[in-house]
Amino acid sequence: MNGTDIIVYIPDASTAYRNVSHVLAPILSTHALKEGVRISLFDDGIPKKVVAEGILISKDPKEKIINLPLGPDNWLVFLDEATCLNYIFSGIDEDGITIAQAINNFVAWPKVNVIEN
């Protein structure tokens, strides 16, 4: 080793897959979602945890919320049910708010953290 080598330890392939499968499921299933469907919203943690539910309103990156476009990484969601009231998330304006504050409002949510109910 010359000081620039990186060592990665993975106990076995089945453990590695099991540890990331919960991350891949939401990512793989988001492409087929249609606007108007009920969705679950995940936090940014690992493992992923459902923090709220709502309705997918728009996947259009040009759609605006608080006068800012959603961009390619976010979807417009109507958040109507909370499972973790105190979870703090950052919208596209970077201001952190709690799920409790966002109930019955439109929010920008990272599309990788969305899955159909």
C-alpha cells in the first residue's frame, strides 16, 4: 500500500445486498409512479423510515413551489399524513421545517425518497 489505497471490507455478498436493498427499492420504483397516486415519503437516513404520506402532484422539474423550480431531484407532493411529526426536512429553499408544520401543504420532496403505497 502506498498511502492512496482504499480498503473496503464487506463481510459477504449476501450481507452487502441485504444492507442496501432497502435503499434500492424506492429508487427503482419511482420511475413508474403517476401523478395523483398515494405515496409514502422516506427520511434521508439509513435504514430508510417512512415519515409521512401524501399524494404525488407533479414530477415536472419546471413546476414551482415558493417561486423556485423543483429541479430534477424533487417532486411536488401534497403531504396529508404524518408518521413522524418531529422529522425535520429541508425543502428546495433549504429552510428546515418539521413534518407537523408541513401537514396539509404542498412540499418539494426528493424523488429518491418516494414510493407508491
